[in-house]
Amino acid sequence: MNVGKKRKVLIISHDKIGSSMAGPGIRYHYMAQALSSSFDVTVGFFDPSYLPDDKLERHYSIVSIDSNNFEKDFNYQEVIIALWLNESMIKYCNENNIFLVFDIYAPVPVENLASHIFSQKKIKASTNFEFLRSISMYRLFFENGDLFLFSNRRQKDFWLGFIFGSGQIKPSEYMSRPVYDRFIYSPMGIDTGIKQTVGNPVIKGCISGIGKSDKVLLWTGGIWEHFDGLSLIKAMANLSANRPDIKLLFLGTNHPNSSIPKMLEATKTKRMAKDNGLLNKTVFFNEGWVKYNDRLDYLLEADAAISIHKDSMETEVSHRTRILDHILVGLPTISTAGDYFSDEVIKPNNLGIVVPPGDVASIEQAILDILNPGVNNKLRKNIIAIRPEFDWNVTLKPLHDYLIKDLNRLNRKPASVPTNRNLLLSGAKRIMPKYVKRIIIKALNLSN
């Protein structure tokens, strides 16, 4: 890279950035912010409605990209970072020597499968085709990418298994394309420099049924299919008679991305709360989605947070990004064993209480324990001590440092062709990469 000249980096955000945003939008906003100190960064959007408004403070450029006429915006870029590109875009990057970074920070095939299983919707023949098509796209990404971003070691193991299982590794070819060396640890982070001041009350004394002296347990995201709202409601039902001062608030039910439908788990959770006489008495639901900056008011007012999920393959390779907000404000967390944050962050560092999946009695006891003032204060001190490790400038440093170096591209492999040709032909007119993009984005939005 020429001295004094910043390398041009295009980050493609496949979700909205602005006052209300979910995981992907948050990720690409902060990735652009972190890289902008050393690079000429532009964030591109295939959907113009995802562009941020002028009120959002940012240090990067933005552009709306026409997916059918993308060349003018890809041109002159030295690096493109994306979680999804179609075949034409990948070909263009290859032909124009653009360093290609695929962001595989969430194992979409697993999340997509879990979504189908837990939604209880009928599986159609087209569902299998769409799923296999998305997997074939990931094979294309690994065949043509130069760098691959992952969130934790479990995910790296998963993707390595994917590469081996899809026949992309051969002893005779590996040294010319050492893919393992191009996996870069780049998880979600937090902005530790953000101002944390308790503003006007938003929960206690503000939500009808929650008093100023009540203890508030906060569920800090949506109630997706792989989460376990029902076990939590059962625990709250057991506590309600003797501890009516303990209140549970679900912070979000309707996703800010309108393409994400309401989840069956959310519906069942609210119905169970109503059937048990808890709704708007000890259990409360915010029907919208709290704006990104406003979420701090809720987090700072809560006494503890909770994240309960089902035991599934999704849990094994997940990276619960909602936990990062708990760490940001020093909020002790009750979480379910089995995922990375519970097993490798919360439990060993004593940042909260980890319970077995589906164990109502353990959840109930954990709620009582975590709201004990002595326990709560000790956990908060532990969280504050470890918090700097999760700052965006730390989590994205390996990516930043790699892009600073002279970039050499990996050799390309021939594009793979799906083996079931009849299945491909039957669905080709209906299912194209745009649909693959949609199911990838849906899975990513539900990954936290």
C-alpha cells in the first residue's frame, strides 16, 4: 500500500443502519467506524431503505448499490467485505483483483435449519432446494474468498468441517491455497467509550405494573424460535406468589426489519404468560423494538438480564451478541449452558449464573440468587473488570492489522455445480441468488 494513501475498503451491509438496527447493521456500522481510522471506508447497501439518515454520526461514506449494475461501485475498491455476494459479483472481484473478505461471523446454514425445525412449519420440496442452494453459495464463497471472519473457536471448527466435507481440501492443492491461514477472529464488540448516564426512567414507575422498588429482569432481544421463553414463564409463575416484586420485561418482539416475521416462540411465550395470569402483572412485553441508542436507558435501569435457549445444534455454534450489551453496562446475566458465551465467558469469569437447558427449577433459583444484592454487586465488579476485552477496537484489531499488510490473494478454484440437476432445473426459475440472500439475512438477524 502506498505511503500516505489509504486503501479503499467497501463494506456491504445487508441490513439497516440507523436509529433502529439489529445485529448485522450494528456490526457493519462499527466495523466501518473502526476501520475508518486507517482506510478509506464506504458502506454499501443493495436496499436503499437500509441507508442511515443524516442524524447518525459516522466516519465513513455510504452508497446505494444497484445489484444489477454494481460494477461502478465495486470499481477502484481494493477490498470488499461482505456476508453475501452473487456469482457475477464474485467473478467481477476475481477479474479485477479485488481482495475479497467473506464475513461468516454466524453459521447461517445451522441457524436456517434450526429456524425450520423450531417454527413447526411444513417443510416443502422448495424448502430443501432453498437450503441446499444457500449451502452451495457458501461453498462458492470459500472457493473464491481471500479472508474469512469468524466469531469464536466453535464456529471456526464448524467452517473447517464444512470445507473438508464439501471436498475443497486436497493435499496436492492445499499449499497453493492455504485456507486455514485466512481465518480471522472478528467477533461482535461493544463501544466501551459510549456515555453511560441514567436518564429519565423508562421502566420502573413508567410501565404500568412495574413499581419503582421492583426488581427488573430484562430479556434484551427478540424471542426467536431457538430461544426458550416457555421455561422462563414457568419459572416466573412459580415465583409470582411469594415474589411479586420480581418483574420480567421482554425488550423486543417485533424485529426492526419488516421482512422478519413474528416468531412462533414469541406468540407461545406471551400466550403462556396470559394463561398463567402473569401478563402485565409480573411479565411484560414491549411490542416494538427499542431504538439502538435508547436501549441503554433500559439496560442501566434493569437489575439483571436473562438469555434462555433450547438445547440444539444452533446453540453449539452460536455467538449470543445480546450478551455484549449486558457486559457493556455491567449487567449480571442468567444464561443457559451450551453456547460459547455461557460456557466460555460467563461461567469461567463469574459474570452471571449459568443454568441447564429447560430446567425450570434452576432458572427460578438463579433469578432469586442473581437479585441478591451481595451476589449482584460481586458479579457487576467482575463484568466491569473484563469489559475492555470486548471493545470493537479489540475485537476488530486482527482484521484491521491484516488489511494493513500487503494483500496477496488466494488461488481460485473452479466454481462448484449442484449435483442434483433436476432439482436445480425445477426451481431455477423461482429461486435465484436474491432469495438466497434473503434467507441468509433472515438467519443472521435471528442469530443473537
